[in-house]
Amino acid sequence: MISSGRELLERFYEAFGRGDGAAMAACYTPDARFSDPVYPELSGAEIGAMWRMLTGRAQDLRIEVRDLNADNSKGQATWMARYLFGAERRPVVNLVRSSFQLSDGLIAAQRDSFEFHAWAAQALGVKGRLLGWTPMVRNAVRADAAQRLQRYLTAQTS
């Protein structure tokens, strides 16, 4: 049993660093909520599926937690993700700030924020550098991510 919010979040990020999406998913309540600039509204099983999908296809993933604070009801973390993105294997270094609501030793809500344009410039190349600040690119990335997650969820239930 996890005895504190800090231990829960340490376990979460340690699992992330190992690429263990299943262990990450086990850190959430069944009705948890998640949002970030790419996945703005996930809930319940979608969250675990997202982490299993992302860690399962991650290329050279490294996670560095720079700051982590938590009590039994809330937490926050600043962390850096380094990985290769897409078929072109573009290097991405993404600084993320996370805020958490905790309940009964699990994550009930997580909100991640990062600079989308900076991420797009790295992950999408010239298109991301030139157009990553536009709603058009953000919406296209969100739509693609949602489709990938839906295909992943469908494949897991088949």
C-alpha cells in the first residue's frame, strides 16, 4: 500500500522512466481525469491506455524529475522527457509541469502543461517550427493522437 502522495508520485515517475505503462496506469483511480496539450480530456481507462501506448512505442525514453512535492491530497512535479519522435526519430526534449489531485492513495486528476509550439518544433520538424503555434496544427495533432488512442483501445479489447 502506498503510504503517502509523494511515494505514489515517485512510484509513478519511476514506472514512467522504466517505460512501464501498466504500472503507471495502476496509480490512477478508476474514474480519474487527465489533460495535457495533446490529450485535453481523458478519463478512466483511457488514461492507462494512453500511458501503455506511449511507453510501448517510446524510442529512447528518458525521464528526469526535477521537482516533486506532494501531500495526501495534491501534488506537483516538474519533469523533463527526452525521446525520439515518429518515424523520422526526431529528438525531443520536453519540460512538463504536472499538477495532481490525489484520493485514497491514487491519482484522481492530473493536468500536465508544456509549451506546445516548442514541442511541435522538435517533434514535427519544419512544419512544427513554422506552424506549431497555430490552432490548426494543435487540432491536427490532437485528432491524430485521439485516433491512435482509439485504435489502441480497440486492439486491446479485441
